[in-house]
Amino acid sequence: MMRFLLLFSRQGKLRLQKWFTPMSEREKKKIIRDMTTMVLARQPRSCNFLHWKDLKVIYKRYASLYFCLAIENQENELIALEVIHRYVELLDKYFGNVCELDIIFNFEKAYFILDEFLIGGEIQETSKQMVNRSIEASDMLQEVRCAGTHSHTQHETWLASVV
Amino acid sequence: MPAVSKGDGMRGLAVFISDIRNCKSKEAEIKRINKELANIRSKFKGDKALDGYSKKKYVCKLLFIFLLGHDIDFGHMEAVNLLSSNKYTEKQIGYLFISVLVNSNSELIRLINNAIKNDLSSRNPTFMCLALHCIANVGSREMAEAFASEIPRILVAGDTMDSVKQSAALCLLRLYKTSPDLVLMGEWTSRVVHLLNDQHMGVVTAAISLITCLSQKNPDEFKTCVSLAVSRLSRIVSSASTDLQDYTYYFVPAPWLSCKLLRLLQCYPPPEDGAVKGRLVECLETILNKAQEPPKSKKVQHSNAKNAILFEAISLIIHYDSEPNLLVRACNQLGQFLQHRETNLRYLALESMCTLASSEFSHEAVKTHIETVINALKTERDVSVRQRAADLLYAMCDRSNAKQIVAEMLSYLETADYSIREEMVLKVAILAEKYAVDYSWYVDTILNLIRIAGDYVSEEVWYRVIQIVINRDDVQGYAAKTVFEALQAPACHENMVKVGGYILGEFGNLIAGDPRSSPLVQFNLLHSKFHLCSVPTRALLLSAYIKFINLFPETKATIQEVLRCDSQIRNSDVELQQRAVEYLKLSSIASTDVLATVLEEMPPFPERESSILAKLKKKKGPGAVSVPDLEDGKREGGELNGGGERGPDSAAMSASNASTPSPSADLLGMRSAAPMSAAPTSAGSLLVDVFSEAGPAAPSAAVNDDGFLRFVCKNNGVLFENQLLQIGIKSEYRQNLGRMYLFYGNKTSVQFASFTTTVSCPGELQSHILSILRLNVQTKPVEPVVEGGAQIQQVLNIECLTDFSEAPLLNIKFRYGGALQNLSLKLPVTINKFFQPTEMTSHDFFQRWKQLSQPQQEAQKIFKANHSMDTEVLKAKLLGLGTALLDDVDPNPENYVCAGVIQTKGQQVGCLLRLEPNGQAQMYRLTLRCSKDSVSLRLCELLAQQF
């Protein structure tokens, strides 16, 4: 199973944290620190896998964001790498050319999409259509519709453009 | 389309986030946050009731603040209120807040559970899913108690929507992992297995994770999943890339599900049913074939998904380890990847090959890639890849290529990354020892190791080289010569000085004939390093000096001079000062005979598992150090170590304890074994009455006594082993005292948490035997956590106060992946362990025999032979029993006669034994006569099960 998923920027700013097993706040902070330093220190074009304690850490950079997923030792690295990619695709499909700002301003949506995709560290649904259908369905249930609060500026890179 | 217009934009939240982003400094950010917190607090406390939207907005702000890394100590109640809102988005934010923050505030759990209960019974699939996600996210025990019986019902109910089934399956898995005791198997289990046949691929994908976990824990109950999984896999593998619509990922059909299916099959041995097996082999072959086909897309996602399946298939092939054909194909495939331009694939190929190397079918095939792997070690840019290459070299090493591999690893060490040096050092040390054909090579290698990477050479490594040199007299001269040469270097590592000091102190005489290394030259060389060394090394050198005085009387004056000088005899370090004073005194007053006895050469070390291996196991998960390899290492290590059954010679041991005033570096824990003979005075402080700790409470786990009987006639071995844990035992007994070392090895890659052990003595034993439980903090701090692949040690001091028949119980509890494991074992402490052998003549024997003629003093049993009746085997067993085996006593040479005295604190119990085998009938008659009747009975009982 997966143990945690972290999204952080090139500057090491945490954008999303998902823990699939219970952990104390102290442990979480330590892991976040370890992961950001470890991953940010990697040379470009290194492999996407690391060993960390008894876990495997799979990371990949999309534009300004690093996605970092820890899995248990016997799990498959390549398929985990594609878990990350599928999540990026899901975000992209929902936000339309997703960028870091979308995730900052709509962090709750990023969590909701993740919950439709993964539960308890296992994959619930791999179909992009199915996940999006459930997210759209819940959006339909909303009463209030507001205008957007930000639009993309040219400084923001779309995550999926580097996909 | 701007994304947020889809959402329910909370304007206030967006403004707040912008504000935070615009803060120029951390202080400004904190100020802004505090302002917001004050605002929210006043809103929550205000008289005016908040509407749902505002509540949602504020809760969401709190969540944002928390995720920024600030503490949140209010708002939980408002979040819980949101759960019962009938507006979806409010409910959703409420659940999100609970999922992220709840473990810090569990008193609300009842309210939360109520809300969840309502949503689960709402029959609204979206609400049900939200509730299930929340349970899965929190996964606490309270939630398991509340919902563990409800969720299986939802999962298998006929009218449950697919999306709810998916959530329910994974939610149940989560609860099963945290509280397996609360998830009861039942009628639903068989229906869960059939979800593998479900039409909806999403349902299968979710369910298979649950099924895999359940199968691991209850393989028999879920056996039927094997054939279902094979047929599902076969359908996917043979489908065209478009058949599965949205479950096809970059032209690869259902890669996640395929990997999961292959993983599930790894919980089981190869299918017995020929048809199923044939179909599976066909699948595996198809997967291997597909790897050779040209890619259907240039996208990396395509090749990743395809290769993910391939690697998983290879794992299954390795797991079965029974299809030489497939194994060799797998190995060739990995060989191709070793040179692939994708770094990821090179990395994974190296990793998978490590496991292939331990299979007898593919070991040779792996070895053919040695040059490529060595090249990877030298040229890969990425340190993680180099590390995998080093792991693989270690795994593929055998007698034929050991010299080459060790040489490559040594040369790599000179430039290796700091992060992996220590591990490399351990590996080199282990390989050098394991495959040493000549010991001079071994000594050279280790000294090179110290020279190249001295800082990374841990104590275990240099202890080990000393241990081996001491046990092998054919290498001692060479070792002395080599360290002497190594010490000539103007700058040499302190570890080299330690080894040099120790070895010259023991074996300097072997090279003293050469004027270039005369005693005085040796001494001056060592002493020239003295002032640069740390206190422990200096202490060791002082011991070497006193040994010099014994070996070479001509150095006495010089050394006494050194000892006498103020910097030694008045050294501010108490250990150094004491040694200097004592050695000086010893050398001046003791006669040469006494000196020679006290400073005698160290006796051979008892054979034991290389502590380096233990250290490596601790450092690395079992992934990198394959287990069969290690076992192998242990065996061969022992062989090198002098071999044979050389029990610890306790007399020599105590002498050596007196003679080597324990070099402060405690060589292989000899010192910790010393109090054994040193006696009860020192033991007093170590003794902890187990009863005050453990209490007489009966352990809940069934007592496992399988291992118990195997230890009546032996002291060392594996007491217990299951899939998670291995418990090894080493024990020594002297008089009425014993010491038992328990080694707990975690065989998994996952840590054991809350690891506790208690020893209790049932019933009558309570008043008789005091088992003393003490953790040996010096050598291995035993924490409540045993990391994956690691081993911890526990020492039990045992004192026999009077005779007994019940064995103490060892109870072990720990958490493994959330599941509480509880284990009770009988410790093999039996009355015969306290035997002192007694030699006596035939005449004496029969005299004693007659004296013990009261009927209750004798116990007799006639029983059928359960084991070989071979003379040597019988003799070994009787000796293992602890008694003296007396020859020429019994008029019938076929019979065996033994005598011994059982030492308890209060009294001594004399015992005589006679064993009469009848080869023809395959029967024995066993007779015991002891001065205490209960002992006769107990011994007779114990022994009757041994032959």
C-alpha cells in the first residue's frame, strides 16, 4: 500500500499532504522535512526512486511541483510512478491546464479528487472518466455558484504541459 | 474554462489565501494568521448563529491554516456540525476537516460516528462514499468498533452501487489493517472473493487490494481466489489494447489491476491444478513476449505501465522459483534492461536481479552480467543506482568471483558517496570473511578496508578480524607481520592502531625474530601512535604493553618507565590511570610464572554469528540482503571461525577475564558474559524479579511448546519461527546459574511496534526459580520497535533455587502493520541444565545406586524409540544432557550409564541414570535414581521424549 503522498514546490513549500496511516504531527513534520531535502537535492535525470527507511519513495517533478509518493517495500515502483501521473491527469482534467496556483487556491478540491482516486493507500478507481464523473456529480450538487477568484497568470506553468 | 467557477468559490477563503501569499516575511504571515484566527474565533463564539456557508468557509480557513503547519485548537465542533448538514459541499468540507485533523481530538469521535452512521444509512451513494472515505482516512479503533460489522454488509449487498462498493472494499481493508480482531470473517468472505469476477473493472481493482490482504492473513480461506485471479489476468493479458476502454492506460490494458493480480498470486504457491497453472504460465510468457514487441507509443507512460506488469510478472516467477525456463528468460530480460537508456529501468533491473541471484536456477545466469554491474558501479551518475549495483554485486558473490567483487568494491570505496560507505564496508567485510579461502587474503582485505575507509569501519568489523585471527593459528604470524607493516605508515587510522595493538600484544612474538621488528621496535612503533589516540584506544594499548612485558622480558624496563610517567599514572582519566597503576604493580611484583598465567594468550572465541551480519541486517531491509544468502554466510562464517563444536570453555574464559583486563572496547561482548562465572555478588544488582513485572496472569495466547523439547539436550538453536518472527536461543549454564540469550529477528520489512516481552513462571515454579530478565543495553538497546529485517537481543539470567518441573513462559507482544501479535512460548529451561557431571568408578556407582533404593527415589519408563538408535547419536544426547557418561560401569556394554549432580541454590541433588536400548524391539528402558524423588520423575518424563 501507499503510505503518504506529498506535493511540494521547488522552494520546498508543501502544497498537499496525504497520510494513509495514522501518524503524529511530529512524525509528519520530520518526514516532510526529510522528503523535501532528499528529493530537492536530487540531480536532474536521476532515477525516480529512492530508498528511505523501509519504504520506497517515488517522486516526479511536474513543472514547479514535486509529487512524492511513499510505498511499502514490496510494491511496484513503476506502477506507483503512474499513480502520480494519473493523479496529475485527474487534476488537469478537472481544473483544465492545472497549475500550482489551482492547487493552492483550491486545495480542498485537490483532496476531494485524491479521495476519489485513492482510499487508505490503495487505488479505488483508475478510470479517468469514472473519477471525473463523481467529482462533476458532486459539483452539480452545489447551490451557490460564484465567479472565479483568480485566473492564470502567464508566470504559472501548467503542470501537464510537461507531462 | 477557469477552474474555480466550477467550484463553489469561497471568496473569503481565496482572499485569505492571497493575503498569505503576499506576506513578505514569516512574521507577517503569522500576524495575518493570528488575525484570522481571532476573527474566526469571535465568529464561532458570537451570539449570532452562523449559516452553513459561513461555517464551511471558516472551517476551510482553519484547515488551510493547519496545513500551513500551524496548530489549530478549535473549530472541531463546528466541523462536526457540518457533517449533519444536508448540503453536500458543507458536509464534504466537514469530512475533510475531520479526516485531516481528527486524531488530535478524539473525544468528538462519538458525534462523528453518529454522523457517519446517518450517512451510511442514507442510501444516498454520494453521502455514503463520503462517510466511507472518512472512516478509511481516520481508521481509528473506535471507528472500527462502530462500523466493522456494517461495512461488509454494504460491500456484498446486491443493491449497492458500484462506486459505494469500491469505497466499502477499501474502507474495510483499512479497518482490517488497524483492527483485524474486529473484522470478523463470515458469510461475506466468499462473496468478496467473487468480486474478482465483477463486470465493473473499478470494483475489481478496489476489491483486489482487500482480497490480497485477507489472503495473506488467511491463505486457506481464500484459496479459491487463485483460479479466479488467473482467469481474470488471462483475459486482460490477451485483450486488445482498446477492449477495456477507459481502463486501458496508454495502450496498456488495465495495468494497475494486472499488477495487483500478479501480486495476489504471490501470496500462494504455484497452482496445483494443471489447467490453471498452464494458463498462468501462458500469461507469464505472453507478458515476457510483449516486452520484446515494439512499443505502441513513445510516451514514457506506455513503457512504464508495460514494464510495471513485466516486473511484477518477474517477481511472481521468482516467487515460484520452480520454472527454470521462465527464470532464465526473466534474467535475460533484466539483463537487457541493465543497459537500457532509461535510468529507472537500469535501477529496477539491478534491484530485481538481487532476488534472482538467490535462486539456484538463475544464480549462474545472473553472474554472467558481472562486468555490466561492475561498470554500473563505476560509471552510473546517480548514487541510488550505484547503490543497487553494489547490492547486486553482494548478492551475486560466491566463491568463484569473490576476489574480483571484493577488489571492485574496495576500489569503489575510495570514491564512494559518504551516504553508503558504512554499508559498503560491512558488505566487503562479510564477503571477505565468507569466501576467504586463505586467511592472509582476508586479513589483507580488512586492513585495506581500514586504510581506505577507516572512519566507516564499525567496531563489529575490527572485533571480527581479531576474533578470526585469534581462532586461526595459521594466520597469526601473517597478521602480526601485516599490521606491523601497516602501522609504519606515518598517518594511520585509529582503528588500525586498535587492531595493531591487539594483534601485536597477542602475537608480536611471532615476528620478533626479525631484527627489523624486534620487540623494542614493535613497542616504539605502537607507542608512537599512543598520544594521537582516543582514551579507549589508549586503554587497549596499555593492555598490549603489559602483554609485551610477558612476551618480551627485555622490554620490561622501557614499558615500566612509560607506565610510571605522570601522564599515565596520574592521568585524569580514571580508566587509564587505573590500568597504568595496576599494570605497573603487576609487572613489578608478580613472578614470571604468575605473569605468564595471567597474561596468557587469549583462548579461542566461542563460535558465534558474525555481528557484522546482524548489523547489516539492521541497516538494510531484507530486500537487499537476501535471507538464504545470509544463512549461508552464517554457516560458512562459522567454518572459517575455527569450526567444530567448540563450546565456550568456561575455565579459559574466566582466566582470560582476569588476564585481559577487559580492553575497554568490549570485544564481542565477552565482558557481558563474564559475570556468569564472576558470581552472585555482581548479579545481585542485575536481578529483577520477573514476578513483580509479569505477574502470574495466564497469557492469552496458546502456549507454543514445539521448540521446547528439542532443547533438552542442547543449548543453542532456533526456538521458534513463523512468517514474521524468528527467535533464536543461546544459553550457558554454570552451577545453579544460567544465562540465556534470546535473539528476536524481524523477518518482515515492516517494523514491529510496541514490542514487549515478559517472562513468567507458571504455578509451582514461582516459588522455585527466579528468572531474571534484563535487557542488555550495552550491546543492543532494545527498544519497543524492531525495525524490518533487524534483530534484537535479550539476556535472561537464570538462577535455580531449588528443583522444578514447569518451564518458564515467554510472552511476546507486538504490533505488526496494526495487528496485535501475541505469542507464548515455553522457554527451554529444564532441570537438567543445572547438572554438573560426576565421574565415578563402577564400584562407586553401584554403591550409590544401592543407597538410592527407596522406591520413590526411582523412576522408570519403558518406551518406544522415536529417533535413531545410533550409538553416537545417543552418546551426544546423553552428553548434551549435562551428565557424565560413564564407561565400563554397566556389565552390558550396550547400556549407557550416567551420573551427575543437579546444582540448585539450596541443595545438590545427585542423579544416576541408566538407559538400556533394545535394538531389536526398538525399545528403551530408562531408569533414574535421584536423591530427590521429584527430580527422578521429572527427568524421566523429559528424557523419555528424547530418544
